[in-house]
Amino acid sequence: MYRTHTCGELRSENIGQQIILSGWVQRVRDLGAMRFIDLRDRYGITQLVTDENTPESIYEVLENIGREYVIQASGTVRERTSKNPKIPTGEIEVELSGLKILSSSEIPPFTIEEETDGGDELRMKYRYLDLRRPVIRKNLELRASIAGTVRTYLNNEGFIETETPVLIKSTPEGARDFVVPSRMNPGEFYALPQSPQIFKQLLMVAGFDKYYQIVKCFRDEDLRADRQPEFTQMDCEMSFVEQEDVLNTFEGLIKYIFKEVKNVDVENFPRISYSEAMEKYGSDKPDIRFDMTIVDLTDSVKGKGFSVFDNAEYSGAICVQGGADYSRKNIDELTNWVKRPQIGAKGMVYIKYNSDNTIKSSVDKFFNTVDLQRLINIVKADRGDMILLLSGNKNETLNALGELRLEIGKKEGLRIKNVFKPLWVVDFPLLEWDGETERFFAMHHPFTSPKTEDIELLDTDPGRVRANAYDLVINGVEIGGGSVRIFDSELQSKMFSVLGLTREKAIMQFGFLMNAFKYGAPPHAGIAFGFDRLVSLFAGLDSIRDVIAFPKNNAGRDVMMDSPSSISREQLDELNLKITTPQKH
RNA sequence: GGUGGCGUAGUUCAGUUGGUUAGAAUGCCGGCCUGUCACGCCGGAGGUCGCGAGUUCGAGUCUCGUCGUCACCGCCA
């Protein structure tokens, strides 16, 4: 027997018991005649102790052990002379009567403690050591707990968890596919799924009615802190439902997770349209933990001889509460910030409504006090506030104002980590014009149904057609999204043709789905959640890497395994593949 | 594809205008220590300043290139 207890469970009730523990050596404190060993496992740390009564044989073993050795310790639980209230096992210690090295360890490259001295790169390379740290392990425990909660909820709601294939067919729409060569079918490739989209719709045709899956998805696109090439979705689909049913079911799920995992009661999720989100927050994933909404001043600032405003397609403002005390330096910094290429504003105008009732702005030359007071009234600024204006092309300016709003929200401490404000963004546009290829793309995906009242616009003004599509946004992060699907093969064909797919191409790529729809497809709708993002939100992290056991780096490499890597000549031959560019290494 | 940050001891970092033998903390090794729990005290070892070229009497420091890494833009239905 390796252990009778874990390193986290012994208490004063166990005093006097003979026990066996196994675990990793966290640290040895050598006081000469006494030694203390902190023994760690998943469950906690227990202190082992030796003194003058300890047999010599144990000291002989002790001489050889170091940090991260795996040892088995037997002994008697006794009360500590000086207790440690900081740890749950701090009342007791184990007086050693036996000690065995189960596995030795080299000196680890960084300290394995709550606060490690290791940098990101090193911790990634030795991920299995980093995972020993409680702070990382807790993230993965949280992940498991959320997954369990999701399953409980959806199982209770009658959903069937169904697996779908990973080796599937490449489709041109959407993200770039990862592809897998087929040995048995020379020159042909599988694709890894970007999502199980089509399969879940086929399951609806199959009558499964309520489906879900916690499933890996793959997208071969450039990465970010919140984007990995392989990531996990909570994927769901329901039949005989309308948008409202889906929103209610999954609002319920999210609330249930908050309650079960964080014991937080979240209010009903507000719903705002895509266009309102863009107008008020400059984003389709607004952070509504704070207001500071955008006000359209396009017409209000025209006609004063300031050509920037006069010639602008759009001028808009946000009001920084208490911002009148921003220094010249603060404002210059913000101005430079919005002028960075990533934001792309040409400049920034400020109006300070000082607490002594005076007004100071960077456009005093063009606007007198009455003009400025009028703007202050429109924006509903109070004394002590500051208004910031950006001007230019409408979409770009709204986007820049949205970014500025978030930046100031961050600076002002308004984006509080443990405050959660979910909302639904609805009525997304169905299509999105791509200037480069001069065609429409599906904003969500090609199976998304247009709003009934907008269907006729498909022929006349496709860009204005709204979709029955929705996103769940929490704290400025897109957590999930879905849509009501097309279940009518006529409408689906129409959609393909608007997307520029010929009938032949559509049949080649999606023929099996169109065929399926010929045999009685139920009305259906669904949603998918970014599981990694959801967990990182609960964990209070900005990066999803620390909620993934073995994540990849910025360039999609696994620095621990050093993958991707080249394959042998034999493997290439077997797959009928030829490498045309010189390989690294 | 683009923009920016970083790369110096095992690790995390400092390193002045380009100027003597490149420092600190921590870790590691050795010694002392009977109540520690980030134990303490004393001593010691440890460096291809990412790599390559260039400028210079002289480069950790400046320039160019390259590699690695992180963040962002494009991209991600």
C-alpha cells in the first residue's frame, strides 16, 4: 500500500494514528538535530518531522532526497508544538518511522510554488511541472467542475451527448481547415472540424431533438491570448424551437453554472441588437460592466468651421465621469493611444466640463461656450466630467471609440474581474461584404436563417438582411454564438446562390445536407460556447492557456513536444506527399 | 502578412554617454543550527550577455540581419 491518507486530509482527530503518505518533496528545512519535510500531493501539504529519536536509517535516506523527489513516508500523526494556521494540516505533523524514495528528481528548472520564478516559456516547456503548482491545477479542476455542471444541466434537460467524427470533409467557407492526408485514398484529404455544425444539424434531421457535445474544434488561423488552434466548444442543437427557446434554455445553463460553481445569482441577460451594440459600444461584444456609451454627435458638431467635424461621415463621443481632472499629459497619452495603427484614429478632441463650471476644450477656436454647453447637454455630462470625441469614417470611428471606451474603463478600474455582466447580442446581419473577393460571406455560417421579414431583401439588398443569429457576451468576451438554421432546401439553395455558390458546387460541398433536408428536416436552432473562454472568465484569467492542460504557443507550436515536426521519407511516400519548400532544422 | 515589447548566472531581473575583473535576489553545493513552515546564519561554485555580421581603439550597450518568445492588427463563418 502506497498511502493510507492524502497529504491534505490529516487533522488533529488523526493524532496518534499510524499512517502512510506518498507525495513530492516540496522543501526540506534542516535545523540540525531536527528536520522538517513538506510533502505535497494534489490534496495539500503535510509536514513530516525527524528529531533525535528518529532512527539513523531514516537520516541515511534523508541525506539523498531533494526537491520534487517522490517519497513514501510512514509514521505517527502527532500534534505540532507550534501550529501553522495557514494550512489545513497545520495542526499536526508526522513523526517519521519509515522513509522510502519512490522516484528521484533532478533539480527542477523553476520553483514549484504558488508564485513561481519561472517565465512563461520555461513553464510551457516543462508543463508537467507547472501543472504541479496548485494555482494551475485549480484552473483545470475548475474546468472539470464546469464541464460536469454543464453535463448535469443538459442531461436533466433531456439533451443527448453525441460524439461526431473528427476526420471530416474540408469546406471552403469559414476558417482555414487543418487537413489530414488519407493513405488509403491517395491525393485526398480529410479536414478536422472547425465545429460539428453539419453533423449536429443532421442529428436534428435524425430526430435526436436535443443534442450536445463538449468537443474539440480546429481552426488553422493566427493565434491570440484567447485563441488556440485546437479549442473546446460546448456545442448544442435543438429541434422544434425558436430563437427565444434557445436563448432561454442557455441563459438558464449559464445562470446554473454561475450558481453551482461560483454561487453567484446573475440577473436576467439584457438583449441588444447588433446595430445598437455597434452604435452604443462600438463593438459587437460590448463590456456592459460600465456605461460610458457612445453618443452620436455627427450633426451637432457640424457648421462651426472645424473642417474635421464638417467633413466627417461620423463624429461620436464618450463621456469620462470625473475625467475633468485628466492632465494634459494623460490626454496626450490617450491621443497617442488612439492614433496607433491598431486603433487608427487621426486625432482626438476633448471637452472638459470643470467642477467650477468652466469649460475647456481643444476646439475652443471653433466652439464658444454656448456651443460647448449644448454638446455637454447632449452627452449628458456632469460637472467634473470630460468628453472625448473622435471623427471620421463611421465604422472605423465607432470601432475606435469602442476601443477607447474599453481602455478608459480599464484605466478607471471599471472592468472588475469578479463582476459578471452577460448579455445577448441579437439580430446580426446575415451577410458581410468582402471587398477583396467582391462577394458576400455568411457572417455566422451559410445555414443561418434570415429573419422572415427580411427574406425579400435577399434579392434587392442582401447586406441589409438580418439573421436569426445571436451571441452570448460576458464582460466584453464573446463566449458563444448560434442561430436558427435554415431547414427548407429551397431557402438553403437561395442562400448558397447569394453566397456565390453554383448549384453544382453547393451539391458537391453540402449535397449530403441538402439531401438530408429532402427527408423531413425539423425546424431547429443551436448554439456553441467557447468552453476555454468560459472557464478562463470564471478563473479570472485573460489567456485561455492556463485553463488548458497542454496548450500551444503563439505560433501554434507545442514547445514541450516540439510539434509540429517533420515526418520521415517513408511516411511521406506512404501518403503520396512531396515537400516542395525547404524544411527547417 | 504587418506593428511593437522582451532575450544577460539554473531562474527572475539590474547593468548609467560605448570604457577596469558583468551585478543582485533566488535556486544549487558545503558548514553550523531542537520548532521550522519563503527557517536563520556563514562560506562557495555558477556567464557563448540568443545567434551572425557590421560600426569603433574598445560593444551586454549602437546598426543590420536572423532565431526564439509575448501582445496586438490583418485573419478567426
